[in-house]
Amino acid sequence: MPLSETPVRRSRLPHLLLFAGFAAWYFGSGALASRAANGLTLRFVEARGLVEACCHLFLLVIGFMALQTIAREKSPLRELTALPKRPTAKREWLSGVALGWGIVVVGVLPILLALRLHAEVSLRPSLLGTALMTVLTLAVAALTHEMTFRGYPFRCLTEAVGSSFAILLMVLGAGVTAWQDPYAPGAAVLGAMLLTLVLSLTWLRSHAIWLAWGLHFGLAASTGVLFGLPVDARTEYASIVRSSTYGPDWLTGGDYGPAAALFSLVVLLVAIPVLYRVTRDYAWSYTHAPILPAGYEVTIAPPAAHTAMEEAAKAPALVQILASTPQGMSGQTDRPAAPPPVPDRLH
């Protein structure tokens, strides 16, 4: 059923409370996962990020199931995680990765053309393993984030306040979160809001997080691993490629990364119509309600003149002719007349 047709006036407060519980558990489980990772990776510090991301995902799913049980709602696990089994799931995820990669490439292109990017590449085997572990960490972390803010909790929010207002709340929340970051410039706040808008539209166009997961992962992996640039002021993702930029912050984003560059805002705006074009088939297949026959049978009598014309055009009925015999001769056969009698002559 399209989201616009979802009854949003029913059970509004419970759905709002459910969304708030999901969001609170996301941050609470993140703190628990961080402590668990510290204890599990005392000897394997390199794997700490991956272990923390996996623990966060596990605790998130367990908490979501518990909150759903408390709310007396029943949903399959795939619906709870917003990862439905469908034939286009792999293509959706890859499309999201490609779209995220394209956004980063186009955003970094002005820095390359202005010769403001300096990169160092190292192909040591140890760095290759670190890069692979970083890619896995980003994939799990992106799934955890999208499962919360574009998955079942987001659907609860849309059922409570409607899709348009839900997206507005998500965009404002992302802006407030980025604004509280002391390292985030003003452009980074606008970039976080635009990115949240794009990610929320992916759910509206597909009613799943396959595309949003791929897009989020593609953005982070392309920025931090492929180009070796900071991802929201974090530089620990760079391993094989380590890059540095120099120049005005409006062009390079400064220490925060390309997400804070003004040109990146333009790229995100252009990505919206591209997203609509990519998800055209998904929106038709997964968001439109099927057309079902309904109504009452109505039989309209034809006009009287039409009925009269049909009656006049009918062929005359056939008359059956029975066998008959000539009158007055029924049951007789034609025989010659008998001769008159001859008188006796005695004389």
C-alpha cells in the first residue's frame, strides 16, 4: 500500500513512543557494543571496529524484537529489519553503492581539477587486510544505522505523523546532530540534512533499506577507503590510500572531509532526480497498491428501438410439410371395372 494511503490518524501516540524507544535503544546499544568490543579485542586491536559494529547490530536486533513484543505487535524478522526477500534485492544494493560512489567521485572532481589533492598509495599485504576489515566495518555500521533510521522505526514514525512530516523530522534531527559536532562547519550541517533527505527518499521509493544501505556504504567506503579522505572528520578509515587536501574549505571541506564542501551540496541536490530515475521500477513494483476488481454487477437494458430492430431482423420460422394422400382415394387402389353379367340363353 502506498505510504500516502496508510492510516496515520490511528494509534498515533503508541507509534511515536515506539519510534522513540527504537531510537533510544540505538544509542544505548551503541554504548554497550563499544564496551563489549573493548573487552573482546584486547589482543586484536585492529578488529575492534568490526567487532563493535557486529555487536551493535546484534544488540539492535535483539532490542527491536523486545520492544516490538512489549508493544504487542508481531512482524517477521525481515520486516523488522526492513530487508524483505525480493528478486531485486541484490540489484537495489548494488545500485545504491554505485550511486554513492558516483556522488563521491563527482564531489571530489573539482578538487582533482584544481590540483588540491595529494594522495599516497601503499599496497603492503598488511594494509590490504586492514582495508578489507575497514570495508566490512563500514558495511555493518551502515546497515545498523539504516535499519534504525530508515527501517521499521521509520515506518512507525510515518504511520504516526505521515511520510512528509516524518522526513522533515528526520532531516531536522540530522541537522541538530551535525550542529552539535564541534568539528562540523555550517556546510556540513546542510550536507547531513540533504543526505538524510536522499536516504529517506530511498525508503519511500522502495519500502526497504537495500538501496539506502548500499548508498550509505558506497559514500563512506568511497570517501574513506578509495580516496583516503576524512569521513565526518574521521581519518582512521584510510589505509591503502592516504590523501590530504589543501585550499579553501568551501572547495575541499577542510579537515571534516568532502561532505563539508559547498559543491557536495549541489551534488546531493542533483542526486535526487537521479534517485527517482533509478528507482522508477522499484516504486512501481513495491509501493503501489495492486488494482483489484470490485463493485456490483450492473446490467443495462438495450433501448426499445434496438430491441425492435433485432426482432424484425430475425429469420421467419420454418414450416414443416407433412406427407398427404389424394382426397376420396385414401386406402384404395386403381382397378379396372368389372364387365356386365351375360344372360343365360335356354332356347
